[in-house]
Amino acid sequence: MTILLSDPRVRAVPVVECGEPLVRLPRDLSPVGALVRAGLAQRLMAADIRLPWGVRLRVVEGHRPVEEQQAIIASYGATLRALHPQVDGAELERLTSRFVSPVDVAPHVAGAAVDLTLVDACGDELDLGTAIDATPEQSDGRCWTAADGIGADARAHRDLLAEVLGAQGLVNYPTEWWHWSFGDRYWALVTEARHALYGPVAVAVAA
Ligand SMILES: [Zn+2]
């Protein structure tokens, strides 16, 4: 069964902050220079070199400030409210969290998550079935990692991500094929770790 980030069991996971700094990913892995926890950066680099020749990871987002997460929640919440005017607040939160994480458990705010895809030797994005950040509404549900209705290439590429990132201990959020995390509360719940390693980071201070 799918565990969503709004699940009370995610919030119940304790965080024992390990204090690892945020570091900037190398440009060949993340042209935007995404920031992530040092331990996550190492795992991403290890996954990257295990890809077939000519295929690379491309990280498009890492650490996200709290204010940015709040703005994303408000924007998507407003969209959903317009689509489903009859639902109450709790249901709206559940629907929103299929796609956007509440701040206190947000993996990106902890520097514990990345949004990524695969690129070829020219740096062009491979077919993963939907655009990164496609909502369930926009993609008719094909943003779900296990979704039907994507081509064989897209399926193979999603499976390849799962193989190399899973081998490094990362976990995927099932509604977003591009979202992978390590050390956050969601990761701890899914992997049955005793506690999360990374809590929210308020200010990005990395070089
Ligand atoms: Zn994400």
C-alpha cells in the first residue's frame, strides 16, 4: 500500500539530526548546482557512475527553503480547491500531499531529496514518460512511478533509476517518478530505520 507524506506515521518518525552540511552537486550532475546533504551527494555520485555508458543522472532540484515549499503547497492547494470545491480541509491536505509534501516532513527542506531524470551523452533528457513535476491531474496519473500508459523506453528508464538509486539506499516517492530521497522521515518509515538522519535546514549556507 502507498504511504503518502501526509500519513501520520511519517510525522511520528523521530529525527536525530546528524548535522551533515549541505554541499553543492558538481555541475555535470546538476547544471543548476543543487544543494543536498553530503551523504546524499556521495550516494548520487556513486549511482551515476553505475549507469550504462552515455547515460547520466541530471539533478534539477535539491534543498528547498521553507518559504518555497509553502508557496508550492499554497499554489497546488488552490488548484485542487478549484477542481474539487466540495472537499473539506483534511481531504484537501490529503490530495495535496499526494504531490506536495507538508513542510514539517518535506524531504527537500531537509536537503534529503532530489528531483532528477536521465540524460544522454549530449545532455538531452531521456524519455521518462512525463515531464518532471507533472501533476497527477496534468499527466492523467502517469507521474506515478508504477503507472501504466507509458512507453517501453520510459518504463525501462524508470526501472534503471530504481536500480541504481535503490542500490544506494534511496527511496522513491510513488506519485513522482523523479523524486528520490535518503535520510528523511519518509525514508526512515519506508526502510524501517529507527529514526531520520536529516531534519529541516532553514538557511542554505553551503559553498
Ligand atoms: Zn521532489
